[in-house]
Amino acid sequence: MVDELRRAATNTYDTARSAPLALALLFLNAGFLIFGGYVIGELAANTAARDKAQFELIEKLINATVECRTPLPHLTPPPITTPPK
């Protein structure tokens, strides 16, 4: 089993050594995948921060609206007085 793995690794190394362009493309693709993962992670972090800020703003607006809708104290009309004669 170990001899087969050693032979497969040796064959893979010899093939990669004889094809430097393929090896360069492999590393280039790996670099693109790593960069893409980084960009996606940053976008997810920015989206989470934006969502949190929006939820806080919405909560403040809801609280302000609720405060504005509280009923006014009962107002009594002014007493009616008769004009002097």
C-alpha cells in the first residue's frame, strides 16, 4: 500500500515537473479561489454590519412612532362665559 502511494506521488511529481505550465495554472487557479473566498468573506461581513445598522435604525423609528402615537391627555373645553352687559 505504501509502495503504491509512493509510486503515485513520484509519478505525479514527475508529470508536474515535465509540465510547468500546467503547474503554474494550478497555482493561479488556487490563488483565484483563495482571493474569491476572501472577497466573499468581506462582502458577507459588510452585509452583516449593514443589516445590523438597518435593524437598529428601524427599531429607533418604530419606537419614535409608538411614542408619537400615545394618546394626548384629555382636554376639557374652556368654560362658556356670558359677555358683560
